Amino acid sequence: MVKFRDENQNSRRGKSGGAPHRPLNARVFLPGDPREAPLLEWLTSTLGRTAFDLAPAAADASFRRYFRISGLPDGVTRIVMDAPPPQEDCRPFVRIAAMMREAGLNAPRIFAMDLERGFLLLEDLGRETYLQALNETNADSLFLPALDALVKWQLASRPGELPAYDEAVLDREIQLFPDWYIAKHLGITPTPAQNETLQSQFALIKRRNLAQASVYVHRDYMPRNLMVSDSPPGVLDFQDALYGPISYDVACLFKDAFISWEEDRVLDWTIRYWEKAKQAGLPVPVDFATFFEDVEWMGLQRHLKVAGIFARINYRDGKPQYLADTPRFIGYIRAVAGRYDALAPLLYLLDQWESREAKVGYTF
């Protein structure tokens, strides 16, 4: 008989060193969940037994769910991914997991799969994410192995293996900001002049990012998707990987949705990555100042996108908990826009839409 257990797993929000917040829903399945019966039937058949424990293991902003399986004869645990078609497709996960393992990363092994129904039986990479573990004391010891793993992933890059992170993708992502954050969340319809200014700023951001060298991009290389391990950190949630700007994953890692760091630490870690990448022969700019600007402009695009996504998953998907982190992203956006003269129009628009007075600051 399948046993269900409560396994609350907390996500950390707020500044580094803060206390955990937001426990996951401890219920394994809601009444009438159409995925419950086929998932349990598949697990029973795949595991060759009817007795095991099932508990929530993780939740994210997509339709995917993860459950931890325990109570197996050898004492090991497994993770089952439930990715309901047609909203999700397991095939990219399977392919990219193999690519990552070939590159030397600690991505989960896949023991069984039903791609048509959206079920994967995975290696359990641990119970503690970087997001849960990080604090002021251990951040260096955790981030440095994560940078080593990122360099390995980028060194494996080959054109044509993954879809391109091209202008069409960048444009589709950045438009989430006016469509969902401005129009839906703030309830504002930009004037024609405001929209023209915003689109001009978006074009500038996209040009800057497309000028960077391209490598494999995880796209969500952030503490929530890295698992604490004695070996290289476990890497998860990579199914949306693309071939694109080399600074993207660095911006993800240090300008995260759920945890913030002082700028001097971000600068130090970014220098460490740049040194590792340069030594490994990756195509980073020769001058660090140029690379750091690349990270900021790439991060700006991501933060505009995520602000839109967090609004969308609230109003469209009924997941309101992510909106609490929107001010963090607006803070990231405003900090970068305030540092560069070319982005002054973007900051002015934000001041107008958020009813703030423009402030004088240092620019580059």
C-alpha cells in the first residue's frame, strides 16, 4: 500500500542569512486530482511493489511536480517527476540531463520514464537546496563549486545542439513585463509615447545581450535549483536550456529571485567566475569591467522577464506566492537602469508608473 507523508520543505526568501519562509503544501494530491491514479499505477509497475511512501519533494512555477519516494527495500530514495502533457514535455529534460552528465555535472540519473504520460523516475540528489543552506558564512564555499560546475557546462558547448537564445526568444520574454507586470499587475495602459520609449529601451537591451559570445545556458542557474552535495552541486530544472549569452547564468546565480546579496560580494563572485572562465578558455571579454556590464545588462533582461512571469502565474495560474518577491526584481531593474545613462528613459518610465520622483545618481 502506498503511504503518504507530510514533508514540508521551506523556501528561503529575503536577504542572505534570513529565516526560512513559505512551506510547500504538505498534501500529496488534492481530491479528484486526475494525475493521482495513473502516477501511482505507473510507480507500482515500475518499482515492482505496492508498498512505498510518497511525499512532496519540490514545487515550482510550472505545472511540474516532484515527489520523494521512500520505504524501498534498499533504503534509497527516488524522485518522481509528474509533468502533465500537453503543458509540459519531458523530452528536453531527458536529453539535457544526459548532456550535463556527459559534461561532468551532477545532474540526476533517470531510472525509468513514460514520456507519453509525463512521468520520470529520477535519482534523488538530496534534500537541501542551496537556497535553504546559504548564509553569510558558507556562501563562498557553496558558490565556488557552483562556478566550477558552470564552467564545465559552458566548456561542453557546441553550436546547433540546443535551440538558440536569439532575438525572437529575448523579445518574447521581455514583452512579459509590459503585458503582465505593467498592464495586468499595475493596471496601467502605457501611452503611445511611453510604449515607444519602452520598446526603444528593449531594443537597446536586446542588442547589447545578443552581442555577447554564446555558450550553453541553463536559464535558471540559481540557488533554488542547486542541491548541496559532497561532490559537485546537484543541478536541477535545466529542461529549458538554450545556446546563448555567456553572462546569463552568472546573472541568475547572484541576482536571484529569492535571496539578495550585497553588491561587493556579487562583484567578488563575478570576478572569480570571470577568472575561472578566462583560464578555461571560455569566450569572456578580456576586460572584466566589460564583462560585468554584460552581466548587468543580461540580468536586466532576465529581471524584466521574471517580473512579468511572477505577475502572470498569479493572475493566470492562481499562484500568488511569487508576487511577494516582485519588489526584489524591481529593485534589481532600478539599480541597473540607474547606473547607465542609456537606460535613463527606462528608469523615468518606472518612476512614472510607480509614482516615484526621479532621483539623481551615479551613472556610467
